[in-house]
Amino acid sequence: MPAETAADWTKFWELIKDIKFAMFTAHASDGHMHSRPMTTQNRSDDRANVLWFFMARSSEPVLDIARDASVNVAYADPASDAYVSVAGRARLVDDIAKKKALWNTGVQAWFPGGVTDPDVALIAVTIEHVDYWDVDTNKVVQLFKIKKAAVTGVPPRMGEHRELHSR
């Protein structure tokens, strides 16, 4: 696989920017991995190597990451055939300025006590590894490629797959 570029990172951010919910997966106390839908809070000018989430400080996901910081955040947009998996390390960030910068009406709906509510936890996921798949053909072409692959035995190339590592 070719070396990653700044354009690959830009594409990663473009792929996830309009996906409203991600599945945030952490190791639970029972040893299993548990996934929960969460909304990524990054702004368009906040595209470093961190994903931001608001959670209830007393919630299971926050307790899970206190035990084991390794998490996965998965995004899927079947309409545009874009799929992204992010592996990283999560941590609680007590920074009221950052909370205020990321606060929005969607978060307010979950935390009516506002940004200073003591149960509001800001979680940063430092990105360690990204896999993304971006299918670049329409459904008809995809079906043709799949049928051709079934006949020829050669797996179809359906689009772009990239692996990115923390910068």
C-alpha cells in the first residue's frame, strides 16, 4: 500500500464530516466490547489527530474507558459507500474552554444543565490508526464487477482502501 499523504488525511475527514452518528466501541467491565452511537463533535477547523465526543461522566462508556482507553470508532455511510474505522486511545478532558468551543444545540438536548453541568464529560480519542473504504462506482457498475468476479475468480476492485497511522 502506498505511503499515506496529507490528502489521505483530508479525505478521511471529508468522509466522516457528514456522518451524524458513529459507533463508539469500548471494552466493558464484563470483558466484551460494547458499541454505542455517538456524535463526533469536531468542527471543520478542528482536524488534528483527535476525535471529540460529549458523554455523561456517570455513563458506562466513560467508566469503560477509565478501565481501558483502547477504543474504536466506526462510521458508515451506505448511501455514498463510505466506511471508516478509527482505532485510538480515549481520555477524559477537563477543559471548559474546549467544551464551550464544541458545545452546540444537539449536545444541549442531552445535557440540559448546560456546558458547566458536572456530569458533562468531554472525551478525546487520539487517533492511532484509520482504515477507510470509499467506493468510487455506482451500484450498477458494482453489481457488474461482482458478477464478473464470480465468473473470473478475481476479487473486484470496488474503490479506494487506505490505512493511515497517527501523525
